[in-house]
Amino acid sequence: MSNPQSRVLIIEDDRFLRRACETSLQKQGFAVTSAIDGEAGLAAIQRDRPDIVLLDLLMPKLPGLEVLRAVKRDAATRAIPIVILSNSSRIEDRKEVMALGAVSYLVKSNLSLRELGARIRELLEKVT
Amino acid sequence: MTIASSHGPRMLTTAQVIVDSPRATRAEWHLTTRYIVALSMIAVLAILGYGIERIRRPRASDAQLIVIAARQRMLGQQITKAALASASATTSVQRDHYLKELEDSRSMLQDSHELLRFGDAQQAVPVEDDPETLKIFDGIERHLEALLAEAHMLASTVREAPLATPHEFEDPRARLLAAETQFMASANDLVRRYADTASAHVRSSDRIQLALTVALLGVLLLQGVFVFAPAVRKVRDAITTLEDTQAKLASLAAIVESSGDAIAGTSLTGDVHSWNRGAEAMFGRTAADMIGKNISTIIRPQSADAVQESLARVATGDAVTPFDAVAAGANDRRIDISLMMSPISSTSGAVASLAIIGRDITDRVQAQKMKSDFVSFVSHQLRTPLAGIKWMLELTAESPDLSTAAGEYVADARASADRLIHLVNDLLDVSRLEEGRLTVALQTVQLDEVTRSLIAELDGLVQQKSIAFAYRTQSDVPPVVVDPQLMRQALGNLISNAIKYTPAGGHITLVLERDNGSVRWGIQDSGIGIPAASQARLFEKFFRADNALVIETEGTGLGLYLVRLIVTQFGGRISCESEEGHGATFVVTLPVLEVAA
């Protein structure tokens, strides 16, 4: 059994997606916080050290890739698993983020919220 | 622009226009042989004429013979005259003089006679062998002896008698004159005989000359008919052919010149030797600029290797399918061109030069890129709101205070959203596969694993429709080298199609097997089948068979197109066999390649 109170940070600029994600993951037993752009997201990671991060790629202020790089550069945050939630199904994009140290690459529209929850739980179990 | 100034004649490759005919060569040999025969005949006639002249030349002695024979006759008279004169001499000196004259003449006459009788090569007098003449000689000899005897008798008598007593010699004188008359008759016979022989010789020589002349004229006539007339015909034909060829060439040249495509003739290594106006306009280089330069000078670096490789292949006579390249256009603008290279063979069959045709496809490439950029942009932009709809509907569906009706509506809305998402995914894949921009991750893949995982995933649908699903395979099917995700998508499309178009209670059989250096993956269903008219277009983009539209209104017409794009991407083939109403069989064949380590 994973810890039902795992803390998930959602970094997503689209408010409908953010809201759907928050609502569903809370219902599925996670402690959810969110950030509306890259900068705020990176700050939240550094401040809160969540158990897992869901990171969008195309965002204002700081793109997801830069957030990912910053997290992986910082020894203090490097261990936090980061799941990329993207709109692109390009293999090149997937390869790039996986090479940078993301644990998973998911295409938003191809995924249900239940599947997302299950995937997060799976990844957290792998980490601990 | 200098295009207008370059109207000068350009070289064209004519190898394909001039036709070599082995029949013409044979006819030429035939004519040559005839000509040689005619010349030989003329030479033989000339030699024959010369030889006959040579053989006839000794007959020039005919005149000599006549002269000697005449002299012999004259000497006969002289002997008679000297003998008679000696008898009438009044002084001893006079008498001795005549007697000496008689003796001299006798000696000369005998010499002449022997000369005629036995011949003398030095004086060009042949040995006489004609029997008729020899008979005359016998007569002459007899009469000559008689004449000489009488002359001698008279002379002896005169020598012993006193001077000026002619009456003493009446008898010998009369006998001498009689002998002379007989000798003269024989001598005349000989002269006549020689004269006759000479004129006979002249006549036969004339006849031979005439015959030779007639023969020569005959040969010349035959030569005219059988050598010169056909030669003239041949030359006329050749000129006509040449004129035709020239006209065709001129017309070809005009076509080449008027073409909007760039057309160049090059050496096997790509050195330009002809450059049409289309090429001048397309690349902004005049023929004068380009002739002698290599075709690669107008190719941008990113296409240099492809062009060199194709040149090398065409130069060996291989066919090369048209390929796209990037070139430097007028004002050094980047242009996309489609290049077609063909070998041009000489009459001997060896590749002599190359024809290169370039077509400006910049607009098409640009349009294609804009289209795919647009599709890609739209699709990505669609995904965010689609995910929003999908997720919100998911949340709504989980809401406890939903009426039954509302629950059904939400379920339908979710299905629609999923369909839309599916469509966007397909469009994106198609657009990238078409462009060739899809980066594939080639791996060694066991199709058995992919197939089993797909069957497991789709098992729900199979159960739902109570379809009897059978899967057969062999244990030693070799792996294939493909992108596992794309291949999974292709095979998944085929399996879900089979399930979709097979009615409840039907059956589906899937077979994976080895097939001569390739792997064969086939799926057979007992569904509605595909009308014959639709089968040819089945793998076209957006195509949907009429009967499929009736059963399943949600299809996009992208599924099978995508399958084909994916399968061909990995060097495979897809085919379909079906009879409307009796199910369909789709077969994917993939090559078994050596795995790059």
C-alpha cells in the first residue's frame, strides 16, 4: 500500500485541466497542490518538496523543460520524480525529457484521470 | 537576364534518335562485293587486251617478211639481169663487173632465202612453221636452184667465150629467162602469202579488240545497273533518312528548349554538355555558363551525396527513381527540385551519357510543409481542450447525483470525445508519416508478443460480441526490425477493424507464421467483407467502403491508410482479399532483416 497522503504538485497553465486534475486526484486520495506556470511551479518544488510532480511542457514564464532541468540540477530536488504531461506525441520530445531525467511521459488527451492516478501510485511505489 | 542572348545551337544527345540497322550493313557489303567483282573484271579485260597485244606484237615482223620476200624477188631479177648483161659485155672489165654483181646477188639471195626459211631472232624473223608457206618455200628452193644453175651456166659460158658474142649464148639465155620466170612466180607467191597472212593477222587482232571492247562496255553496263544504280538509291535513302533524323532532332531540340523543366545532358560523371532554356531559367545560369561545369555545382550541400550516388548508379545503367534534392536557384535562392536521371546508351549498348531532368517542386514542398505544420499545430492545440472535455466528463460521470438519463448522455459525450481524440491522433500520425518526419525507433520485435498484448487489450470487445477468436502461430517465427509502437498501432487497427465489422457470434482467425525470409501476419474475419469495387481504393486516405459506412459511421478513413504507411515504412506489404458478405482477410508481410547491433 502506498501512502494515501502522498503529496502531488500539478504545474499546469490551463485552468480547466488543473481543476480536473486536482479534483480527481484529491478524490483518489492524494494531497494535491498546484502551480499555474513554470516559475511558480519551480518555486513550489523547491519550497514544498512534493512526493511527485506533474509537469506541463508549454507554459508561460518558464517552459516545462527548463523547470525539469532546474530540478535535476539541484541536488536538493533531484530525487523528486517528475511526470511530464504533454500535448505532443512526438517520440523526439519523449526521448528528450526522459534523457533529462523525467520518470514518465504521458499525453494528456490519451489518458483518463483514473489511469493518471493509477500511474502516479505505481511510480510512487517504485520510488519508495 | 542573359537567356535571350543564348540562342546558339546546343548539342543534343542523339544516341536515341539515330537507329543502327544491321540490314543496311549487309546491303552495303553486298554492293561492295559487286563493285569489287566489276573492277576485277575490268582489270582482267585490261590485262587480257595487253597480253593479246603482246602476243600479236611479233606479227610486226609481217612487214619485215614482206620486205625480205620482195628483196628476194628483186635479187632474182638482178641475177638474171647481171647474167644477161655479162653476156652482152663489150669489155672484160665490164664483163667482170657483171659477173661480180651476179656473184654478189646470188650470195645475197641465198642469205635472204635462208633468213626467211630458218628465221633469225636478231632480225625479228620468226622460224617459219606454216605448212602452206613451207610448201611455197619448197617451190622457191627448187626454182632458185634452177635459176642459180642457169645463171651459173651462162656465166661460165660467158667467161670462156670471147667478148661481145651474144649470139653464142642464145640457149643458156633462153633457159635462164625461163628459170627466172618460174622463180619469179614462186617469189610472188611468197610475197602474196606473207601479205595475206599479215592482213589475216590484222583482221583477227581487230576482232579480238572489238570483242574486248564489247566485253568492257558490257561490264561497265552491268556495273552501272548493279553497282551504281543501287549505290545511288542507297545514298538517296541515306540522305532522306538523315533529313528525317535532322527534322526529328530539330523537333526534339525545340521540345527540349520549350520545356519548363530543366533538361541537361551530361557526361557519366555529371559534366554538363547541354543545358536547355528551362534550366537557364530555373537555376539562373546560362548554357554558356554551365557547359563544361559539373551538375553538382548547382546542388546544395545537403543533397550533394544523394546526387553523386544517383549519378554513379545511372552511369552503370541502373534505373534511378526520381528523387528530391535542394538546389541553388536564380539569385542563389533555395529551390526544391525533383531530379530524374536516365542513362543514354550508344548504339553499342554502353552508357554514353546521362539525361537529367529537374522539375521545380519548391511550391509543392512549401505547400506540403505548410499543410503538415498546420495539421500539427491544430492537432496540438486541439489536445488541451480535448483533454479538458475528456477529464471533466470523467469527473461528471463519477458524480453520485447524476440521473440515469444524464449518465447516459455523459457516457455518449465521453465516447464522442474519445473518438475526436483518436481522430486527432491518427491525423498527426498520418501527417508525420507522410512527411517522413516521424523519427522511428527501430527495434527487434517479436510480433507474437505484440499480437498477444493487443488480443488481451481488445478481449473485452471480443467477449462483448461473442466472437470466436483464434490465434495460431509457430514457435520459430523470426523477429522483425520495426518501431514497436507504430507496429502495435498498425496491427491494433487491423484487429479492431476485424472485431468492428464482424457481427456478434462471428469468428476471427489470426495467423502469424514464417514465409520465406519474411514474416506473415494475417487476420481473417467473418464480417461484412469489402465490395470488389472498393478493394483497390481500400488503403487510400479518407476512403471508406460503402458497406462500412452503413455499419460503422464513426470511421475516419484513416485507419487502413495509416496501416499501409506504417507497414511500408518498414519495408513490408499489406494486402486484402475479400468477397462482400463473406468476410475479409488482411495480410501484412514484413521482411526479416539482420539486426544492426
